[in-house]
Amino acid sequence: MKLFKKVLIANRGEIAVRIIRACKELGIKTVAVYSDVEKDSLHVRLADESVCIGPANASQSYLNIPAILSAAEITDSDAIHPGYGFLSENYHFAEACVTSGITFIGPTPENIKLGGDKAKARQIMKRKGVPVVPGSDGPVTTDELAMKAAKKIGLPIILKASAGGGGHGMRVVKEEKELEQAFYMAQREALTAFGNNELYIEKYVPDMRHIEVQIMADSKGNVIHLGERDCSIQRRHQKLIEETPSPISLTEKKIMKRIWELGVKAARAIRYGNVGTIEFIVDPEGNIYFIEMNTRVQVEHPVTEAVTGIDIIKEQIKISAGFPLEFKQSQIRLSGHAIECRINAEDPERFIPSPGKITFLSLPGGPGVRVDTAIFNGYVIPSHYDSLIAKLIVHGKDRAEAIARMRRALDEFMIDGVKTTIPFHKKVFNHPDFIKGEFNTKFVEKVNGLGQEAVIRES
């Protein structure tokens, strides 16, 4: 059994740089792909080879399956790593890789297809004994059926896109008179975002914690977890800060142990293979509910790496090459506390993108500080892609040290030329409720005064 000779990274930005670093340490050659506005990007400079795959518009470049497969063919790449976003959860792309004789570094197309069908995934989990949020038995195709389901479940409810994620195609309905309009708006959003207007309904749980379990599984049926991550601080259903362990685990160890067990059980239920996450919510009474699975590496994987010492990207590559897991569950040790801030090029008050040229940059450092980024002095942040420009990760012996370290690192992170969310993060890390670990998915309202209902309607 051998590792790949050459991996093409079908992505850009910090995750492309992250994958290139892992490949280099494994002795694997790399190929970067890029759009015509990113020929001078860091991932292009670091890779062994590079191929332009189209213009700036993502649909003509980073989402262009024929162009990516052609780049893999002409560079003689034997594997493709999709990173996160773009084509990472597109089962058609995974199938096309298999058909072309190229290894897709990720789970099987079947796993990806199921992960993308939220309604079907709910049904399977429910059948396998994994608790799900009370909701419709399957998709609801008309507003009349939605009303019938809503009455059975009880208001408030939330409409969700079956093929969705990232807040698209979501609407909270608190009164019956709101449902019809919300239903058709959610359908339109879902169709635009995913090419599929199928919706399902869940009971809306307003004061919840969002907890995910990091899973690693190989083709031999071995499944382990690497602990949890608390992703409750988010806006428009986009995570802003993640940490591990969750503050819940510091006082409610039984709840967290149960979430770990359910994460592994959910992965086994669909015979999952590779790296992924199982996502749950926890209500104020401590009830745990499955909400979805992510069939890819997560943006926030570095916090788990910090507390486990395991390089998740390297393990993902080795699993895809057919190697069995190197670790048993009993060998996993979680040490200290880690927190990640997503640094976006956005107005910190309104979260509006702020592309442009970086005129000065000084990155933080020192003990327990890690920065994953692809930006540099003089870099021009394009307006065509996600606004994430860096991930700031800190690790400390406990949560108090991690918070103090993050405050220090945020003060050291200096960037001119564009607006960033650093001021927002500074507010969070000085907020008494965050310091006490008393927060949920509505926390951003307290920091920036943004109502959750408005947030969901904007998404």
C-alpha cells in the first residue's frame, strides 16, 4: 500500500495552503488550480505545479468539474483533495473522479449524497436510534402539507432546505399566518442555492448550543471520534468562533460523553468512511438532537488538532489511500483548550464583505498561537469568493489561558487596507457571558445587536 504520488487541490485560499503543507510533509507532489485573478496567490506559489482553470467567476473555475479533471489529467495527478466548500460535498464530482480513475480524498459518493439529503439523513438516524429534532417525516412539497406538519409539531418551526446548508433556504415561522410566504421564499432560496427546492420542517429550538463531533473512519469499518467542538457563536448560520472542549463539557461531562457516543453511532449507521463531522444541538434542558452531517474536513479542524496532536489532513489523505486508522479510541487524549476565530474581510458591525488590497500586515505569534492563512503584504482580496482570510487558533492549558491568549493574539493581529472582523472578536472575548461559557446560537445579538429572526431572514 502506497501514498499518492501527486495530489491536485481543487480549492484556494488558506485550505489549499493547509493541504499543500500536509502533502509536503508526506512527500507528495502537489498541483494548485487557480482562477485568472489568483495567479499570484500563495497556494499557487507553494505548489509544485499550477494550472489556470478559468475566469474569476467560481462557476467557471473552482466549480468547473471538467476543467478540474482536465487539470488533473494533464498533470498526471492520481488524487484530488477538494478542501471545504466549492465541490467538496458534490457527489457528482466525487463520482466523476472515480470514473476518471482519480482518487477523491474524502468519503464515498454515496456518503456525500446522503449527507447532502438532510431529510433522508434524518430518517436514517431516527431509524437507527439517534435522536433527531422533532419534525416532518420527510420532505414537504406544498404549503398545505407544511401547515399540516407544523400543526402536528407545534409552532415555532423552522423550514430547511433538504439539500442545504449555510443558512440558505431557512425560515423561522412563529405564527400560522407567516407560513405560506415563508414556505415559498425558502423554496426559492433553496432552488437558487442548491438547484433543489425540497424543504423539510423541524421544531425551532431558539436557545440552543451547536455541538459537532469530529469523526475519523477507515474503509475497514473502524470509527473513532476526536472529541467535540462548540460552534454556537455564529451569524446567518455561519460559524464565527469554535472551541474545544465545549464549555458544557466542563460541567456536564455526561452530556458530552453521550454526544461522542451518538457521533460514532451516526457514522456507523451510514457506514461512513474518511474524515467528517456529525452535528448536534443541545437544548437548555440538556436534550441532544442530531441535525446534519458534514462529509468533508471542517474549517475549524485546527482546534481539534491542537488538543489531540493529530494532523487531520494527513490522516484524511492516508485513509483515502487505503491505510487503516493509526489510532484506537483508547489512544485518543484530549489535552488543554483550543479556540479558533475566523477572521473575515468584512465590516465588523454589519458583516458586509470588504475586499481590497492589504497595505500592511503583521501576524500574531508566540506560545500556543497558530495562524492559517494565504494572505500577505500587498495581497489583493478578491470580491468573488468567501470573505474568510485567516483562521486564528490558540491553545492553552485551560479555557482561561486560551481566552487570555486569544485576546493577546487579536491585539497583535494588525492589518490595514481592508476592514476585518477582528474588532468583533475582541468584543466577544471581553464579554462576561462568553468568559463564563454561558452562550448559545443567539449570542451575536448581545454583541452586535442583531436579532435572530432578522439574521435568518437575511440568510
